[in-house]
Amino acid sequence: MSNRLRIALILFSMLLLCPSISGASRKAKTLSKKYESAPLSQVLTDVEKRMGYTIRVSDDDVDLSTPVTAVFKDASLRTVLKKVLPKEVEYKLQRGVVFINRKPSEAQQYTTVATQPTETLETDTSIIYTYADTVCRVTSKAEMRLLPQQPVAKTSQTLRKGHYVGAMLGGGYGSLGYRLLDADNNKAGRNAGGFSGMMQLRYAYFFNENWGITTGIGAGNYFSDGILNHTKQWDGQTDTDGENYDHRATTLNWRERQSVWMVDIPIAAAWQMPVGEKMHLFADLGLKIGIPVYGSRHLVSGSLKHEGWYDPWHLLLDMKGHDFYTENIGEDFSKDRYSLSWRMPAVGVMADAGVLLPIARQLDISLGLWFNYTCNNIGPKTSEPMGWMQPQYDDFRQHAFMEKEYAGIVGSEYTRKGTRPWGVGLSVGILWHHQPKTKKAAKQYERVIVNDTVCSVTLRYDTIKIERPAEKIIRQLMEKSVIWFDLDSAEPKLKPADIIVKIAEVLKQNPAQKVLVNGHASAEGSEQHNQELSERRAEAIRQLLLKEGVSDSQIQTKGYSSSVSYEPSQGKHEISLDRRVEIIPVNE
């Protein structure tokens, strides 16, 4: 087969395959499925899975629980969305991502009709009201935007979480924790404790605000005074005269001081809890391993009395010359310090609790209580019989019944129930806690729908003028005015001075309005004189109105003598106000 024929066959095959390829491609972008009251969210999920698009939609824009009933057969994206999406939303396709948003709202116009006047102007003859109606045109546009969020600092769950390093000192009361008993388990003396101290370097890590674990290294010491008051007897001894007797050695307040220094390695559960903003409670409880590094003993005070019991004669002798004497500590027994050996190691429990007070951003002072207890016996492995022989003295004091040289109380047969040091006291320390530096978070974006609203406001002014009735105007003028006279005078004193002019103006503008001018007098004169005076006063006001151009037909006068006194609404009655004229509007 020639090359040309091969090329032709290949091209022909490609032409046959192209429709099927394009059809497959076209099929991948269509949807064929039947829905019966399916939620809209399911339809959109199928569009993503079967058509290869990514849908971006918010519950605020579309109710995704809306039921959809439809049948699609090779439907395109446009056909599907047009049929299932509500009319109030729209979509936009960008690089395979379908953004579905609510359509911008159309412009709306609102008119607010003023129900109360915005301005009121009053004159003597009218009232002018001004109303301002508001016309507002609002245009809304919804748009989806990606807004950058403010970087949030990444910090630990709490500032108390993390690493702690500190040091602690403490002091209090402690003891080596042994008991002095004889072979019959009777009390042979007592153990008196003394000062006990501790110091520690600690490291702690808190997993959360309240709980953590702590360890470190420390040192502690324990002091005790063993006070022995007991009689020990050696039977079947022979004195210098060859007589058999029982030798008795009695200790009187025999005081020996022991001490031990230990290196401790604790491991404990740590707890803390804030109390307000300035204080934390703390507590530690756990185990410790103690390694004794040094121990010592030395005699302090007391005496040892040697006596002999002669059973045949029932006689107790303590005279010198028969190996009976009294030895005193400091005179016969040395107060030199001797070392002690201990079992290793010591396993115990430790606990402390107190408060943490901040003094700086990462620094606290601790104040609290501490307690240590050793659970196992750390005393010497063997308990030797007590002996008091000291080689440096004369040979007559080296008796055969004294098996060994004096080796201390702790290692003797009197020390029973084990040696378990313990201590309790107060502590003070300083604690530094690590706080990581603030780390800036990576920029994050939030998809939001932004509603832009444009509002244009127009004010429409409307003026309404209301004419006042003449009668009401005259009454209001007279309520604010006084026309009064001096004693036995018909010459008016007007207050205000233009009151006659204002009333005359109203009467001229309202020719149908009439007024009654009433004159009054006070009660000082006779009735006849007051009657004439009141009429003359009314006539004087009438002439003033006529002079201002008021028609004579609009005015009537009348005198009331002193029969009608002036009674103010408030305050006391004044006789001077009885000498007056009143203008009263009347309608026929």
C-alpha cells in the first residue's frame, strides 16, 4: 500500500470519528434526568457532577429547598437554569463557573406627604402654613464581590498554654520519719523533727489552659533528733571481783542529730486556673525519685549510766571500781560529726499548691505550700546492736558485752519501721512562661452580595393661607391689651399704644363686623358720677376708632359705672384696673 493511500485512509477515519467525538463532548455538557418535587439544591448538584460546571450560589439569593418538577433530555445549561431558577435571580457563566445572584431591583419612587407644616407664619389677619412633601427615587443594584477579610493573628488557645521554666525555694518542718522501739516493740525514745528545706529547677508544659506536666531537678534536706531513754541489759557478766551480775546501760535524754541531703527528680501532673485577671491558682501532684548524696550524725547532749544487777542479793550497784560509772556526751562521748550511709534510691510523692501573681508579661511569682514524703525505707540495710565502746578510752571500759563501737541511733536495732523522710512548708518561686510571637494569617476572601442604593430626594413646597375671623382677631388682641384711665379721667392710656390702630384695621377689612365699647369706673365716686364717667370713657375710645376710619355703624357704646369690676384670673384685685374700657366683638 502506497503512502498516499495510507494517509487518505487515516484522514477518512478521522472524519468518521469527529462527529462521534463532538457528540460525546456535547453530551458531557447536557443533562438528561427526571425530577419529581426534588429540591433545587439537588438539580444544581447534578449540573456540577454531570455537566462539569461549578455552581456559586447563596441561600440569601435563592431558596435552595424550592421543589423542582421537570424532565430534561440532553438539555443545555441555559435550558436547565431557565426552567429551575426563580424569575428574580440571574446567572453569569465565567470560565466554567456559574454565578447565581439576585437581580438588581428596579428603580422605585416614594413620595412622603407632609402631615404637619414645616413652617408657620402668623399675622394679625391670617395664618400661613408651609408644607414640604418629599419625593425619593431609590435605585438598588445587587452585585457579588470578593472582599478581603482583615488578617487575624494566630495565637495559642490561651496565653497560659505552652512552656514554663522556673525556680522555687521552700522551707518548713521535716523529719527522717523513723521510730525508736526496743526488741519487744516498746517505745525506747522519740524522733523530733527539725528544719526541712527544698530548692528546685522546674520545667512544665501545659497542653491547654488548665492541664500540663512538670519535671525538673531539685535538692532537699531533712533533720531529725533521735532522743533515746532506754535501759539495755547484758546478762551473765563477771565483775573485777569475779562475781556474776547483769550489766545495765541506761541512756538519759541521749540526743543524736541526724541529717540527710537528697537530689530529687520529680514528675507530676500540673494544674492551674485563672482567678480574675491578676491571679492564677496552681497545684502539682506526682512522684519523685530521691538520691541521698550526703548524711551525717553527731551527738548533742545526754548521758549513759552503767549499773550492775546482782541477782543473788537482789542488789543494784552503780559504784565506781566495779565498772559502774556514768558517761556524759561531750565529756566521755565525742560530739564529732560522722557520716551516714543510706539506701538508694528513695521513691516518694510530692505535692505543692498556691497562687501565681504576674509581675511582667511573661513572668510570675509563685507563693504556696509544699509537701514531700518518701514511701520506701532509705535507712541502712542492717540494724546493728547498739554498743558504746570507744577505743580511745582506757582499756577497763572496753567490755566484752559491748559488741561494737557506737555507730549512731539510725543504724541501730532501736530504729524500727524504716526511715522515711518527709517535709512540709512554705515556698516562693519565680516562673517564666513562653508566649509565641503573633503570626499574621494568610489573606482570606469572603464572597458577599453588595447592594448599592442610590437615592435622589426632591422637596415639593406647598403654602396654605388661612384668613382669621375678625371676631377671633379682636378677642385675641384684647386679651393681650389694656385700655385704662387715671382716677376721674376720660383720657385713655393705651397698652400697647397701637391697639386702636390694629382693631380699626380689622374692622375696616370686615365691614360687617361690629364691636361694643364698654366703659367702666372704680367705686371711689357717687353712682351718678361714675355712670357719667364710664360713658365719657367709652365715647373717647369710639372717637379714636372713628378717627382711624371705622364706620360709625360698626360701633356701639355703653357705660357700666362701677357695677362690673375687673377680676384678673391670677393675683389680687387692683382698683386701678376697674377704670377701663373693653372692646367686645358682636355679631347681629
